[in-house]
Amino acid sequence: MTTIDYQGGKRYGQLRNDQERNLDEINKSFVDSGDYDDEDDYPDLNDRLEGYKKQFMEFDEDNSGDIDIMELKRMMEKLGQAKTHLELKKMIAEVDTTNSGTISYSEFLTMMLGKKSSVLKLILMFEEKKKEKAKPTGVAPKRDLSSLP
């Protein structure tokens, strides 16, 4: 196995771009598959897939394309939901369809878009709702006396 220096620089940027390109292809295959065409069940699917891609890239620290048990452990600790080793293994087993012991991006998407709820999906969804909305930037709009409380 080759060791890769993850400290940054040109090589790291290229690695991140390659990973993003691969994840975009998987997103495209999910959209093209037709399984998630129902607008009622999957509103703004492309936006959701883009958000899931960013989440996955944040948690895939070694850019391997999979979330292993240690990355899942660090992710849960960041979210304030520290879990034991056994609980993490159970969470991976719930999602892992290939029995690889890791969560690939397509398995991650299937979990997030699927009807079945797993512990990991619930935690990620609640964490997303807790995040603050982006505050508007720029000059404040003009107000007159009638618009004041």
C-alpha cells in the first residue's frame, strides 16, 4: 500500500479534486437511475446530493472513498455522540452492503435517501438541523418608520 502525505499542497488538492469528481459521478448515477425521481419523496434531490457529498468528504479524512471505523469514531465525537467500538461496528454493519467493514459513498447515499432509518442517519439528520443558518452579508436594507416594531 502506498503512503500519501495528507499535509496539503498541490498533491492534496489534486487528491481532493479527484475524490470530488468521483463522488459527482456517483451522484449522477443516483439521479440517472430513476429510483429517486419522485418529487414528493425526494424534493430538490440535486441539492441534497451536493450536501451529502460535502458531508462525506468532511468525514472521509484519508480521502480513500470509504468511511472506516476510526473516521466514523472521530465523526461521532465531533457531533458530540461518542460511541463504543461495538456500537460503531453495529452502525457500519447496518449500512455496509458489501461486508467491507467500511461505508462507501454509494452506501452512504443509499442510507441517507432510503426509507429505512439507521442510527447514523438519524444522528446526521438532527445534526444538520441544529446547524445555524447562514446570516445575510452586505449592507442592511433601508427601513422606514412603518416597518419598525
